[in-house]
Amino acid sequence: MEQIDTKTLTNAVLALFDEAYVGPANAEMPWFTDNEPDTGILGTLKGVSAAGASRPFGKDNTTIAAHTAHVRYALSLANRAFRGENPYRDPDWEGSWKTRSVTDDQWKQLLADLRTEYDQLRAALTQDIPWDAPMVLPGTLSQIAHGAWHLGAIRTLLEMV
């Protein structure tokens, strides 16, 4: 069985991770977002106001702010794991959804915190990654899928704002 080299794997993971959170590197060749710059979560949220992020929708009254806080939390757990901590001993998934409404300052801070978590995880992904460790590849790929799912949910909510 032929094996893929780690540089090729890392570059593919980074391209998909970046697309989910920032947008495609090449707007003419996106894998799953629109073929425009800034179509990932961070770019999509740039133009959202605190009021828009706080508007409740659906039977559970979810908000864009709640999705944003939840995604930030998920990235923070992955960052903890890459630092050698065990973030999965006591995760607070329910608590990650508690942010429902935000002021302008809180929204700016939440977006800055999301960007920081993204930047830290991206930096970790450029290091020498033990892709064959039991949790590393599935955990990293899940961050891409998780981000893509929430990007779709956020865009759906944006259409209703």
C-alpha cells in the first residue's frame, strides 16, 4: 500500500481548514465554499453586526453569536489538545452555546477570540504533526467538518436576518 507523505497531507488539511474558516486560497477553485474571498466563517462574520448576531431563530432561539461562541470553544479544545492537555476530560459543550446575545464590544471580542483560536490551531497544524497518533487526524478533520457545518448554519441564519 502506497503512503502519502506528511507534507502533502498537511498541505491538504491546511487548505481545507483555511477554506472553512477564512475562505478558499484560490477563489477559482474552492472545495466547498463559494468561489469568492472571505467566504469562510471569519470572512462571513465580518459584516455581521452585534444586533444581527444576537437575533434568535427557530424553536431553540439559536443565534449567530451562539454558533460563533460554540465554534470558538471547539477550536479552543483542539488547541488545548495540541498543547498536550486533555480537553476532553470535562468539556462543557452545553456551556459553549450559552452566548445568545452580544453587545457591540462583546461581539468584537468574540470575533477576535475566534480569530485567535483559528490562528493558534493553524500554527499548530504547520508543525511536525504525528498524523498517525489515534486522535490527531480524525480530530483535525473533524474541525474542518465542524467548521463547514457551522458555516452553513450561520449562512442560513444570515439569510433570515
